[in-house]
Amino acid sequence: MTRGPRRRSRLLAAVLALAAALMALAAVPAATAAATTATVYYRAASGWSAANIHYAPDGGAWTAVPGVPMTAACTGWYTRTIDLGTASGAQVVFNDGAGTWDNNGGANYRIGSGDVTVAGGQIGAGNPCGGAEAVVYYDLTSMGWTQAYLHYALAGVWTTAPGTAMAEPACAGWARLTVPLGSATGLTAAFNNGGGVWDNNGGGDYAIGEGLTLVSDSEVTTDAADPCEAAEPDTVAPAAPTGVTATVNATTVILSWTAATDDVGVTGYRLTRTSADGTVTRTTAATKFTDANLDPNTAYAYTVAAYDAAGNTSTATTAVTATTGDAPPAAAGGEMLGGDPRQDPIYFVMTARFYDGDESNNRGGAKHETSGNAEYDDPMFRGDFSGLIERLDYIKALGFSAVWITPVVLNRSDYDYHGYHGYDFYEVDARLESEGASYQDLIDNAHNRDMKIYQDVVFNHSSRWGAVGLETPTVYGVQDDQWGDFYDDYNPDFTYDGLAVEPNSGRSYYNGDLWSTAEPAGNTCRNWGVFSGNYSAEGWKVYNCQWPSPTSGMFSSANYHQCWIGNWEGEDARSCWIHEDLADFNTENEAVQEYLIGAYEQYIDMGVDGFRVDTAVHIPRVTWNRVFLPALQDHLVEKYGEEKAQDFYIFGEVAAFVHDRWNRGSVNHSAQFYTWQERREYSADDVAAAIEQYDWENAQGTENQPTSDNAFLDGNAYHAPDHSQFSGMNIIDMRMHMNFGEASNAFFNGKDSDAWVNDATYNAVYVDSHDYGPNKSSTRYAGGTDAWAENMNLMWTFRGIPTLFYGSEIEFQAGVRIDCGPTCPLAETGRAYYGDHLEGTLAVSDFSEVTSATGAIATTLDQPLVQHLQRLNEIRRAVPALSMGQYSTEDVSGGIAFKRRYTDAATDSFVLVAITSSATFSNIPNGTYTDAVTGDVKTVTNGTLTATVSGQGDMAAYVLDTALTDAPGQVGDDGPYLN
């Protein structure tokens, strides 16, 4: 009974639905009756083995995740035709089916109908597998890259930087990417390594058409053969070089020749040197080679052969012969003082800014007017060796027995007074010397006063104009209406020395030997003289090859690194340029190594007492340990013997501007790392060894680095230190420096690092310097006089060697920015001229002892910090434990407090130090202790002593009478802080 009515209702519904559908169909125009489609072509990222498209037609629902699979089209592309229904477009995203998505950075891709391309974050039109395309090969080797990205524009629309990874299969040394052109005839392109280093054709970008294109060394080759197709082997050798010449300069031979030719290309040259000692072979990519440090009065024969990438080698040239001359004369009286360097507190002077003894060698340089120095009548080169000799007694009056001076080698830049732009490493800068006041005279005068000279040396870089005797590239220049006054005419009869004035230009900063408008023979700089698209501050056009750059090809890869630094804690911090003014030596190249070693050996022969090593962290430790440090040590042993050679003090600047023990987790960039020898063997090749060491040591991490107890007492006992794993390089104590905002911070942070230093008692300790104040402050320390007194108390009694930047004894330029380059006057910086405070007469009888003084220098010596400093130096000299002792904070209660001891065959010195606040020392040896500050005597019978200290700037130093060494009693007279 119930089935009949139900069946009838269903039939009626169907009839009504059919009628409705027929009516609707009749109302729709025939042209829109069919569904709309889009055929989507997608270039997947490298590493995708499949692609899905997940989409939603406009106004419609999304497909189920992960979407629908796409099918492989032509190389690198996937395709899928999707039904848009009545919609005119859709939102689409893509994934690899394994959880990796491309959703256009969260914005989705919005497409229309028809043929659509999605590649590198850009939407285009057309069928990439049926229309024109550009196949782009990029030469990785020419840039020293390991990968490349193509950033390109079609019809003026650029991909999102850094562009699309060039990850299509290619052969070694090449990166490849295929770009569909659609209706375009070509693309505009630039390349980068994915890490911020770009090749944009010197600012002009590259124009690339359809077909196969090669981009190599800024050259574009169109309709090229595929470089990765198996080619016929290259069996043709280059032609032999021609025009080989050999020029002798003392014990250096400079070779040059005309470039060879080859059907494919010359890769380099093999030089063979023959003498009575045998045969030596060297290679270079340049057409010039400097063979330095040869034996004097010796005949050498040289041949040169060219080779290509396939290893084909030309016949060797006919031998050219050269006989070296006499070796440069050894400096008279050149012998270091010797003695434990820890006994010599250090005074750091910037020679050109300290005291002017000879106005005739003052030079303002190219920036004298624009910097504002002229307004102060203050040329950048003002102080000199003459002035330093004249005021060595002032430094002695302060109590210092070692003077660290800025580099002495001939410099060349627009602002080079500080000495870190070395141009001729074998010559002393003439702006520092005077008649009767040569560098040798300075060393001799210091030694006559029992004072040491520590020379600042640079192994990492030269000036931006290269290094005389190694490589001095020519830059592009043009004497047009903009640059006409900038470039001096070439004078072949004039040699730059920084001091002499070139007669035609009237300038001591003459540059006529540095530039050329015509492209010089053998030029390797890319896009010579082409307008870069950039302008100078004056609005003048800047041209390619006008300024030094590591990526321009201006410098040879044999002698100089070819990259800009990108990561200060990365491997490139040791192998790339850190500034355009500092051309980064390829210190892993043997010719560079010999050039630098030969230069600095001559200063050892002059009798300097140590080297402060600039930018030491920017050279791999393995290079220091395998090359430079052993070479210096060998020369010292040859000159002084094994024992005295150890007294030569080398301390490196390993700039780690952090407050923590390790520099952002990178052991390779932490100061203590450089005090150790290598822990394993590496490749014989120095470049490979540097990378192996960096990777291996970073993989070991901070918790697996060597430690030492060389700085620490064993209870109350001194023990013989173990220096068997010492690298030969001590360090500036960057940890204490960064934390010297307060003495207590410096103390606790300093001792926190000491176990990882080979021997922290040799650390050079300073509050501020010519670069930074504490906490990487750009200003000179301005914590106040009391804080300075407290800092000095710590520096002069704690482990390490106290080091003071010139003028800090009177808080000179406190709170003033230390350096602003040539953008402001030196008089307004922390590098201001100090000589005005040193005028007058002075006589001294010994360290810290002034016989008489008049004028401004008497006023300077009467300052409270000066008197405090003089007494600290007296106390430190009177108590050997304070200079050479190991230390411990075990059984010590108080703030800044510690005990120190030094013992040898004739000495047993034990001292208890409390700074700023009182402290109690437990479990110490019984006996008689005398405070070197007040003369207070305490007899200890129960192993405990309490030292009472009144506050900031005050301290106590209780010295034990021992069988070998009596306590000195009160040392010096009461002063403004110690009384």
C-alpha cells in the first residue's frame, strides 16, 4: 500500500528537475557552455622528484591536500591541465608530495586561463616546452663559487632575489638553468652565490638571448657549444712565452714575460729556477713573478713554460740568467734585550700622533683639507721617531719598560698615518725618520734605557695598491674634467716614499705610477675603464678597475684572495678582504709567505724585541703554525740561540668582540685558540689544510678544546709550566678588554677563559686601544678617574702584561670617539696629537723616578693617575710573583682577590692581593707577610690572613718572607689612591 505513492512522488520530482534543467540550458549562451581550463607549467626546485598542484578556482573550493599530481614535461618542468569551471582564474600552490611547499611566500599564486608558467616565484605565459628558451651556463670557477643563482627579468619583471638556483645537471665548474622565454626574445640577468656575493657585470647586468649562452669571467658567449658535452681532448700545447726578462734588486729577482697563446686558453706558467743548489719549480697565473730572499752574489737561471687546463705544456723558453747582489747590510747594534717579557709593562703609542720631534717630515696627505686637519694645523703624519726618542724618558718616568709602536713599513693610502696600509714591507716609512733618528736609532736609544721595542706587524694584508716587490697592480684612471686633478702625470724619475714631493704635482701623496687610461699589457681586471653606473660623493662617474676590489680581477689569485668577507665568524673571515683599503694577501701562497718572512726577518735583525701581530685571526692558525711562526722562530734561534730566542714576545690581535669565552661558538675565531699547536696532520697544500683545520676544529666544538694549568697554582705551590703545545703566539686578552666596563667584570671573565689559553700569564691586557674601548665602544674609556685607578690595580697585579694606550694616564680624550677615518679632524678623536702635554724639560734616574721636570710635561706627571701608575710599576717590579707568577682564587673570600706565586732556582715570591674591597685568605703558608702598599706587617700562624681595603682605587698586596725572597716592605711613597 505504501510503495505506490512513494514511487509516484520520485517520478514527479525527476520530471520537474529535467524540465528545470532544459529551461536553464536554453538560457545559457552557447559560447560559455564549456568549462574553462588552465594548463600550468611549473619549474620545481632542485631536489624535487615529483610535483603536485593544489588549487582553488576563483570562488570555488580547494582540492584535497596535497592536490593533484603533475606530470613531467620537458627538462625541469611539470605540467597539469586543471578545470576552472566557470571561473576565469585560480589560486594555486605546489608541493613535492613529501611536505615541502611552494606557496609564493604565503601569498599563493594567482593564475588565469590558458598556458601559464610558474618559475622562480614569477608567473608567465606560454608553453616552455614548445617555445623558445634560454639555456644559461655560468662559470663557477671564474668566481670561486660552489653554486649560483640566476636573478633575471622577462619583459621588465624580475624574479625575487636571489633568483632561481641554477641546479640543472651540469659538469664540474659549471651551473646551468633553462629559462622559457615565452613571447620574449631574451632576458636581463645577474648572478649571485646565494650568500650575498653578486656578479652583475659591473653594474650593467647581462643580456642573454635564446639558445645556449655561456657566462664566464664577465664575458658572454652566445650560440655556444655545450661546455658539458664530451669534447675532443685538448692535445695542443700553448706557444712558448716570449720576452722573458730578469731584473735584480739586491737578493730579489723580478721576472716578467709576454703572455703566451693557446687554442683554448693558457691556465698558468711554470717557472724553473736552477742554481748550484739544485732546481726549484714555481707556478703562477700572472706574467710577472718576484723571487725574493735569494742567496747573495749567486747566479740563477730561469726558464718559463706555459700550460693549459688539459695539462699541455709549451716548450720552455731559453734560460735567462741573473746574479744577485750583496745582501742588504745588517743593521748595526741590532740585538734585542732579552729577558722574560712578563716583567715589562707595555706603553702603546701611535708614533705619528705621539710627539713631533722634526717638523720637516710632517705630511698631511690627500685628505688634509677635507678631513678638517688643516683647520687645526695638525697633519696626520706629525709625530715621528725623533719625537719618540726625545720622549722615551717620559715613558720611562711612567715606569714602562716596553713600547709598542704602530707599523713602521712604508705605507700608501689616502689616510695611512697609523701604519696598517703597508706598501713596501722592506722599507721604513720616510715620514717617521729623520737625520739621526732612524728606526735603528730608536731601537738603540730604547735599549740604552733598558726599554724594549715591540713592532706592530701585518701579515694579513697590504695597502690597496699592493705590495712593492710582490704585486702592484695598475688601476684605471682618466684625466677628464672630473678626475683631472686627481690623477698625477707619470714621472719615471720619481719613486714614491711618502715623504719626498714629486716636483710636477707638488705632492708627497703622488699617484702617477698607479694608474693608466690605456689598458696595460697583461691586464686581468674585467671591463677595463667601463662606466660602472655608480658615482662618487662628488657626483663623478666611477669606472670599472678604478678602485681596488677582490672580485674585479685586478689582483692575481696567486698573491691575493678574490672575495669579500661575508661572515666574521666564518671560514671566509680568514680568506677574504675585510676592507677595500686592505688588499688581502693569499697567505697560503709560497711566494707571499717568503715575501713577508723576508721582510720581518730584517726587523728582527735590527734588534726589535717582539711583534704585535695585527689581524692575526684573519689568517688560519694552521698557516701561522706551519709557516710564519716556525720561520720567525728559526731566524731568532739562528741569531740568538735557543734560549734567548724564547724571550722574543709575539702577541696577536685575535679580534673577538664578545663577552663570552668563545666567539659566538666559533673556536677558530676565539683568541685562546691561537695559542695552541695543531692537534692533527693536515694536507700538505696550505689552502686545503686551512679548510680542513677550520672544519675539523669547529666540529670538535668548544667542549673539546685543549686546556692548560700553566696559569694556575697547585694549591699554594708554583709548578713548572708545560709549553710543549704552545704555538709561539701569545694573545691580546680580548675577553678582559671587552669586559673592562668594570674591573670586577674583567677579572671574573678573564679568569673564566684562562684554562683554555696555553699560558694566560703572557696575555697582553688593556682597557682600550686605538680601535675600541670596552664592550666594543667606539669611544675612549670614560669610566672616571677612580675606575681607572681600580682597573690599573687589577692590570698591574693580575696575570698578564699590563698595556696602556698613550694618554690614558691623564684620561686623554676620555669619552671621545676613537676613529672616524678622514671624515673628521684627528684632533677631535681618540687619536689626537699628544705632544702638547709633553712639552718642557725632563730628567729621569730610573723607571718611575723623575729627577726634574718643567713645563707641560711637569703638569702631566703631576696628575693623580700618573702618580698611581708610577707606584704600581714600582710595586710590580719589586714583587716577581706579580709579573711572572701563577695564581689561584681557591680559599679566597672577597671580590677581586687572588694569590700568586713565582718560583725558580733563586726566587720564591708569594703574594696575596685584594682590590677595592677587603678579602680573607685561608690555608696559606704561615709566616710573616708585609703589605707592599702600606708596609703593614702580619704574622700568620693559623693559615689565615685578612686584608683590609678601603674602596675603589685602593688595594693590598701582602708579600710573604720566604727562604729565597724577602718581602720588600712598603714600595714607593703614598699616593692619591695607594696610601
